[in-house]
Amino acid sequence: MTELPEGWAEASIADIIGPSGLFADGDWVERKDQDSTGEVRLTQLADVGEATWRDRSNRRLTMATAEALRCTFLKRGDVLVARMPDPLGRACLFPGDPGPAVTVVDVCVIRPSVTGAAPRWLMWFLNAPRARFQIEALQSGTTRKRVSRRNLGTIVLPVPPIGEQERIVAVIEEQFSRPDAAEAGLRGAARHAEGYSSAVLSAAVDRTDANEVRVADLADFVTDGDHRPPKRVPQGVPHLTAKHIRNGRVTIDGCTFVSPEGFEQTRRRYEPCAGDVIVTCVGTIGETAVVPEGLTFSADRNLAAIRTIPGVDARFVRIALSAPRLQQTIRNASGSTAQPHLYLRDLRELVLRLPTLDEQRSIVAEVERQLSILDSLSAAIDRALDRSRRLRRAILERAFTGRLVPQDPADEPASVLLERIAAERAAEQPTRRVRRRAEMQAT
């Protein structure tokens, strides 16, 4: 860590809690323990944003169940830390609820002691780049990254005097108010652009004067990729999955590879050709793209393919499948299974309104023109949001290196604060040992 400003000290998260505070995982509450009519709110990962309480959960349990499970009840101002992505380690303050609340095991609860760190200052630090860097180094797991409470406790903080902590928080929140307002406006513009995009697609393909045609009747074939793809290799033929169909395009970014021999296997089921319409059919369903010229790839089972017959423009089919009406039909066909799945039989039965080939081409040209304008707007919004995120990171970096507010020599040094917390902890240890001994004798 860089040289500390005058009056600051270093400590771990565990060091600043103190005996009168709380540093605990949430509770293990299973589905069978939950009751939608219960009076206790079950806070979840979805509720924890970056310095933002999202208020997305509607899970509940009864007071009797919460007490039987010995749940830890949340208090207003508790720092909630997400032990799973995305992103890992994001933190917010619990705002308090009309009724009692507990949280799930994947959320860590930090309640600094009365003499410890200011909760809002700790929350902002956990969302700052230097905390995220430490959390990434402490994460574990392969498929789903997580960070343990024990490892969270080892994160080292630069601790300013308590008075300076409060001044830092005030300036952070004052300076963040401007990007907050700007980002809200940008996200509103993005929603309007998305709505306009849907309107463009609907107006283009939902015509009452066109013939209704099943996908099966406008295609040479409808199939999907290999259900048992070969072993991946460091280099070779790109092997694409649903995540490689983005924004109406096929991308090989971040793909894995199969050997030429492996490609010989996958191409026996489906060999992609330029002009094929690709539809994601497992997990993320309904994303579409047309295979471009010159791209060779191996297709996974979560990609379906439609090869259109003469007289049908593949680009028009893609646009029709992306329009709101058919997207809703695709979602309905998936049902409520744990993993969304668009079966080939349902894809073949989808009905499009198909005008003449000349009209199809005219519609494609107009839709692409209008969507290109929206793409440019969306790109500008993304650039502005990225600038705002970089500004936030810079503010937090200044805050936790002592460059956001001036130091006040009259503040009690942080080293004195940490010594007081350590003394309180040492004084509490004999009491805990006596209490533990009494509990053991009683049993």
C-alpha cells in the first residue's frame, strides 16, 4: 500500500470491527423454510448493489422460523457485502425496513463497533478499486467465484481518523451526485432507444397483408449444433456457443477451439454456411444473427440454424425472429423450466408474415438504416457511461489515498482509534472464555 497520510493507519477489516460490532455470514435459509406471508424479509444477493440498495427480493419467512434458525437480524446501517458476483465484493448499506429482515448466507454482514469505522466510509472503501483488487486475489471457486468471510476479514484498509472518514464520505457523495444524475438520464435514453428499436422491428414485420408461413416451410432445414462436442484444444477451429451471438452478430471473442478432427465430427450434424440464420436455443434463447461470409466455426448444441430456401431473404427472417411478437412466442415456448430451452420442433412451428422477396429486401434495408442510427446512439451512451464510471473510480482512488479532503491535525489519529478497539477486544476475551466454560459445564 502507498505511504499513508498524516494521522492514518493500516488495519484489516477484522481489526476494525471490535467486540461490540458484528462480522458474520448471512443465514442458511432453504426454500422449505420460506413463507410468502411471513413477516421477516429475506434479503438476497439481488438486493446488494454497488453502494446501492436495489430492493429486488420478495422472499420472506415467519418470525418463528427465523428464531428457530437463529437468524441474525439486520439493523439499519449494516454493511452488506456480496460474496458472489457480479461484481464480487460489491457492498451497500441496509436501509432498514418496515419490518424485521435477515439475509442469505452469500451476503456478509459487517456492523462496525461504536468506536470503529464509519459504516458509510467502509462501504465506499469496499466499492473502491483498491478493495476490489484485494478481493479478486482472495477469491476461490471455478465455475462460480466467491470470497469467504475469513478472506474478507484480511482485506487491508487505509484507516483515516474517524472525523476525516466522515468528511471523506460527505465529499464522495456530493461529487457522486453529478454522475448519478447524468447516468440516470443516459439510462433513460438507452431505454427509449431500446423501445424505439422494438417499434421499428414490429412495424417492419407485423404486416397484415403478408402471407403467414411456418419456419419449417421457408427453410431447407432447421437443425442445431453437436450435442456431444469434442474436447477443446488451444488452437484450431472456433467453437461457438450462445454467448457468441450478440447484438445481431456472430462473434468469436472469447471462444474456445476444436481440432480439425473435432470439426469433422461437429460438421456432420451441422456445418455453418454464410447466410444461415442462427438462433440461440438453450439458456439464453432467441438471440439471432446471420452467418457472415468467410467465417468457419463449429456449432454447439445451444445454437439452432435455419437455412432458407430461394425467395426468402435470411436477413428478413432474422429481423422477424427478433421482433417483439415472435420473441414473446419463443419465451412462451420455453415454459418455466430452470434452463430456458427452445426446441427445434417449436422453432420449426413459428409463423412469420412473409412478403415478396423485393419487399423483404426493402424492409431489411430500411430496418438496417434505422437500427444503425440507434446503434450509434447506443455507442455514444455507452461511451458516456464509461467516462462516468472512470470518474467514479478516480474519486474513490483520491478518497482512499488522502487526496480528496485535507487532513485536520486536531483529529484523533487513527492509531489511537485502533488501539482502543484492540483494548476493547482484549478486555472482552476473558468474559468470552468464562461464558464458554459455563456453557460447556451446563451441557
